[in-house]
Amino acid sequence: MKLINTDIKDLFIIEPTVFEDERGYFYESYNLQVFNKHNLNFNFVQDNQSRSSFGVVRGLHFQLAPYAQTKLIRVLEGKIFDVAVDIRKNSPTFGKWAGVELSSENKKQLLVPKGFAHGFSVLSPSAVVFYKCDEFYNKESEGGIIYNDKSINVDWKLDPEKMILSAKDKILPGLDKAEINF
């Protein structure tokens, strides 16, 4: 398992070592010892899974402190463009985003720590996304930023005319108006 730094501190792409033969493949998707070796000490307490169709954009979502969540995201079926936005007010990369294609084929994962907004777009006919969280979901702590905020300028890798969003995601505030306590 290899941890790859992004241009944003604390945001990592995880690339597993995959063993393949004529029977199929095997890989470790999570190993506590590897995470601890890199001082990534999370106690994952909740697993979430979603299925979405092509063109769906989910996000940008986060949980406010003290219910903020670190997420470890991977794709079980299909392909997504996964995005994390740094919303830590004192960070030199505040408002910057990084993205990576996650797929069932490349088996990469994105480790999104607390203090980041997260979202993804579906690039395949459908996608099943699975992620671990180190805090339980708390409805009163939901936060979000509009997917097309001009100050962030995420490239979702989709034609805007083909994007499918929830009613809730369409009315999220911009970064400058979002409640953020990181």
C-alpha cells in the first residue's frame, strides 16, 4: 500500500498493492499498521455506501466540528472523479481543491481528513462508492458548499448540462457564506 501526497497537506491518495492471477485479484484496502506507521491514527466507526448514475454530482459536503469526519473513499463498481476542498481557515491552501479518478479498475482511494469538503462526480454508467468515517454522522452538523462555487472552480470532468444534483446540493451556499468552524 502506497500513500501519495497531493498538493494539499494531509490529503492523500492511497494506491494498494494488487496481486492478480488467472483467478482474479487480492489487495488490502485498509491496514491499521500502515496507517499508524504514517501517523494516520483514525478510528473508523462507520461505513457508508452509495450507488449513483452517470452525471450525478454529490457534494460538496462536510460535518462541522466536533462531528467532523475523516473519510477513506473507494469505488467498488464504476468510476468517479473524487474531490476534496481545503476549508481549514488557517491553512495556506484554504479554498484549494484536489481531485483524483477513483475506479473499480485502478482501486485507488482518497483519504479526506477533517477540515475538508468532499464531493464526487460519476463518470461511468453507474458507480458504487464505499467510504469509512471516523465519526458518526450528525444531521445537525451537516455543512456544504455549492458545487459550482466560482472561487473554488472545481473541474468535475462533466458537461454541466449533463450534471444531476439533489435539490439540497443545488442550494448550498458559496464558500464565502458557508458556516465553517475549522
